[in-house]
Amino acid sequence: MPELFLSPRVRSTPFSPGVRAAAPKALTVYNHMRLACVFESPEADCAHLKKHVQVWDVAAQRQVEVTGPDACRLVQWMTPRDIVRVSVGACAYVPVCDDSGGMLNDPVAMRLDVNHWWLSLADSDVLLYAKGLAIGAGMDVSVREPDVSPLAVQGPKAEDLVARVFGDAIRDIRFFRFAICRFNGEDHIVARSGWSKQGGFEIYVEGRHNGMPVFNALMEAGGDLNVRVGCPNGIERLESGLLSYGCDITREHTPYQAGLGAYCHPETVECIGREALLREAAVGPSRQVRCLDIGGAPVPQLTDFWPVTGDGGGIGRISSAAWSPEFRTNVAIGMIDRSHWKGGTEVEIHAPDGVRTARIREAFHR
């Protein structure tokens, strides 16, 4: 593959020196920033994550900060999830939709105060969308990207490691809740969350100058825990059924097609795309994301969608796939027509190395 050419346009992060020192083998671009995606190998990185603890530079998970008298109005307008139910100190998964109900992002919203929100983004320019809506509607609100960079600590030993740096009070943080913790005399938000099913935290490091001090403190405190610099792992997230915006769900998909209907309340809230979402909620989605296992040898790297057929016709596409050493099969996620999405249904995958049989199933995570 061609080398990824880096420039200031593909921004570094406050943790980049630590990531470079760990010698990643592959990088990608996410929200116009650098994001490591392999260190030793996908398989070895996955095995270590499941057994020990890793520190991930996920600063590319940028924040959109919304404050002011109309902050709740703007956030509610962007999502069909009822944000009134989100209390201060809580995190919430919120689909962001356009006027047709298509998903523009699937951020985690954090309510810092009554009229103070952070939207922790997947890979799309929600900052521009939010600013456009606010300006067009004449809302009394400030929309900006704060100097905040998330650092994830994931794995079964994550709680012990984070407690060593931020204190034992972090053990009381419930899932998808956050607390304000001190480090070197400054406040940072610590949330029990992260893009793995191995358990862990996301530390929202405020101020670029704090990046490497926090990073180094975690690495130094975790020597006996076998801590490593890591990154979101494609195998583990597929085993767990975690969706990747831009791959598994895009602007052509609605929250109902993404399996996120539980996070949609268009019948009770005023949001962009409300009428389209109400229509789909009434009849159900015609297609939806599904986990699959694909037979045969390890699949090649997926760089474009793979067609899925069943009963002689096209019924969907595979958007993510990888070999799972633990489950001894290829784990995948795809968008599948309603006619074939029932668990156990066999379908055919048209991969670059040939046609393979696959089976619809639940997520693999134990």
C-alpha cells in the first residue's frame, strides 16, 4: 500500500510523541488527525488488550462544545434521542441525523452542566453542521472545538491503572457516567466508557500541555500491569459488534437501520428528520446491520464493501471483516435486507478472493 503522507493538515495530537516512540506499524486519518491502528499485529494487539491494559491515543475523537441559553435546543434538534433524560454527569449515545433521517455521526454526548454539552465525535465534520444550524436558526449558543483530547485506557486492568493516577474515587464511576478528577492541579473529565468491550475509561485531557504528562504517568504507573501503547482494535470491536461510523453506518443509513432504535424518540421530541424517522418507525427498517461469521481461511483486508447475496439476489454488503483467533472464524458486520437478517440464515459473501458462505449471528463477545 502507498505510504500515508503526513503534514500539518493531518494534525498531530498531544500524545503523538508517546505514540511515535511505541513505533506503530500503521496509521489512518480520523477527523483530520492521526490515529494509530496497528502496533505489533492486529492479532497480537487484540490478545494483549483482552488480558492486560492499553493506553490509546484517541484524540481524533474530537469534541464539539455547545454552551449557552439555546444549548439544549440545538443538541435536541440534532438528535432524535430525548436529551431531557440525560442528567448532568451522564454520557449518552446520540445519533445525529439530517432531514431524511440519515446518520451524520454517532457521538457520545456528555452533559457537563444544564446548558453545557460535549459531543465526542466519530469521523465526520459535526462542528460545521452544528455551527450552520445555530447560525441559520439564530440560536443564542456558542459552538466550538475545545482544547480537549481523549486518552482511552482499556482492558481488564484498566481500573487499577487509572486509580493509580487519578485516585480510587474513579472506581465509583458507573458505566457511561463521568467525574471531574485532578491531575497536577488541573481538572479533567474521566468517563467509564470506551470503544471496546474489555472495560475501561476515557480521560478527556484538557490543554495540549497536559497530554504527555498524563500519558507518561499512565505508562509509568502500569509497568507491573503489562501496560502497552495501543489503539482501537478491529478484531475485538467486530467480536463485540461495535459499529464504525463511515464503514458500517453512513449518511445513507438511519438509526433504525443501524440498530439504534432504542435511542430514538421522534414521537416526543422536535428534531431534524423527525417526519422521516416517524415513517420508518411505523413500518420498521427494510435493512439493518448484522454480525456474521464468514467461513474459510482468514479473509483479505477489507478496503471496499463486499456484496452479499441470498436466494439468487443482492441482499446487502459487508462493511467490516477480520479473522478472529479466539473464535477461529472470520467475524464481520454488514447491512442486510430484512428478508435475510434472522439469526442462523446462510448468505454468500463476494470477497476479492472468491465467494464464501456466511451465517447471520449475534455478536461474538463472551
